[in-house]
Amino acid sequence: MNAPANSSLSPAALLDKLAPLGDTSYSLDRCADLAGMIAEINRLKDERRAIVLAHNYQRPEIFEVADFIGDSLELARKAREVTDADVIVFCGVHFMAETAKVFNPERKVLLPDMRAGCSLADAVTAEALADRAADLREVYPDLKVVSYVNCTADVKALSDACCTSANAVKIVERIDSDNILFVPDRNLANYVAENTRKRIISWDGNCYVHHQITPEEVDRVKRSIPGIKVLAHPECRKDVLELADAVLSTSAMMRYARESEADKFLVVTECGLSDRLLMEIPDKRFYKACKLCRFMKMITLEGTLDSLQNLRHEIELSDEVQKGARRALERMLELSA
Ligand code: SF4
């Protein structure tokens, strides 16, 4: 594994972006308010010919109005399959809404809150990537850039292929180069490097939510709940992954929990997924890492209602970025087929 390439969001810049989590309690009054908003959102969805896509890390009340719930790529592909929607309201973060736009250029794609960014996507800019790739090609002329889908559309547009946490190893193995610049997640790059013989040059980005989970926290739960299965996301640190029974993407965690004979799981990822697991698999027990992504939680039911009422905030991409990002995403689909 080579030294990481530069660029990461400074702690001060990250803190500037984080907002309070807002109302996360569910009192009777709050539930009554939510029920009213859910009814109005469902009415507006019909009137606007809109669908709501919700990422696995969203609040439980957002799941109630979602037409589809999944990881970012599943959602973008779902949106492409829906033929009768004019509007897509994306309840997730900005780079995910961009991916939905890339696959649905003719539709209006709305993000309820434009502040919903991502520490990982912010860790690499298109300019920094272009400079670093040019430098590295002096040493490795066959260098290929593989970008994790958690990055902006203009970074995707400069990549040879994208990957998800589920197919990262496969994409790296199948792309026609032995030298890979992998952006932006250093932890995922480490995980890939351990599962391939190719040279992986990592970027120095991380998901602040997964990166803060420690092996001590996981170990404490393992020791206090005998028989618990630990499911960890590859954005976690290496010393956390070493304690896991399975290293899985969020969608793979859903499948694993459904199909496993085990009935107790520690879900080592953002807490929203545990809410979805509890709602969809009520006969099993899920323990969560208690880590919330404040970017994801900027999306609220109030914001989703506002988005549908006022058709805002619209995602716009230049033709060049849209085409480049689509090429890299489609290359991923070909390589992972
Ligand atoms: S959980 Fe991490 S990768 Fe996902 S949106 Fe939040 S900061 Fe970004």
C-alpha cells in the first residue's frame, strides 16, 4: 500500500458544515405532526408525479414516505426504472442526488436541503485529482483512477471507473491496469489493498461517521453479548474490520441479517440502517453503533414537504460532467456484471 495522496476536509471546515440533529424524539405530539406531514407528502407525490428515494441512513419517518429505500447506487438505478415520474425527491446527501441526476437527466431531481454534504465526498476535488493523477502517470503510465461512488459528479467524470463498497475489489481486479489511484476513502482503499495483488494508491479521505468507531467499542459489545454477529461497513478502520464476522455494504447487511440463522447483530455503520433493520426484520435484535451522520440527518420530513411544495432544491450538472460521470458509472456496471 503506498502513502496516501493529499487532500482532506480540515476538522474546522467539517465542524462548520455540521448542524444540530434537530428533533430526534418521538413524543405523541411530534408523532401527530409527522402523521399530518406524511399524509400531505403522499398527496403531493401524486399531484407532482413524484417519487421519493431514501438512503438507508435516513430518519425512520422518511422511510414512511419513501417509494424506495437503499444504498446510493440502488436508488439511482431504481429511479431509472421508474417510467412515469417527472420529479425525484432524493432523501440522502448531495453526491447521491447528483448520481440520480446522472441516470435521470430528463427528470427534475430535488434535494430537500443543499447543506446535506459528505466528509468523504469533500475530501477530493476534481482539480486535486487531476493534478495527482498527472503526477502519478509520470511514474505509472498505465495508472487508472477508481472512485468510490461517495464522491462528487465532477470527480466521477475524471475517473476510469466508479465502484461501490460491495464491488470495489472486483472493479479493481477487473480494470486493465496494475496501478490504481483509489479515491477518496482511505479505509476502503486499505480493505481493497488487502484483497488484491495490485498496487493501490489511496487518497486521504474518510467518512467521519465510520472513522470514529473504535475496536474497543466493538469488543465491549462482543464480550457482553455472547453469540452476537458483528456486521461492519468497509468504511470503518482496519482494526474495527478485524473484529467483524462479515464486512458488508449496507444493502448486503440487510440481506445477511434476513438470511442468517443468527438473531442478534451489532450493526457497525451509521445508525439509520439499524432503524430500517428493526422496521423490516422485527423478530431479530439489532444493536447499533450509535453514530449518526449529521449530513444525512439534515434531511427532515419538514424539508421533504417543502421540497415537494416548492419544487426545490434542484440538482443541475453540466453536460460534460453528466456524460463523464455516466461513463465511469456504466464502466463500473460492465466490470461488475
Ligand atoms: S455516513 Fe459518511 S459517507 Fe455517508 S454521507 Fe455521512 S459522512 Fe458521507
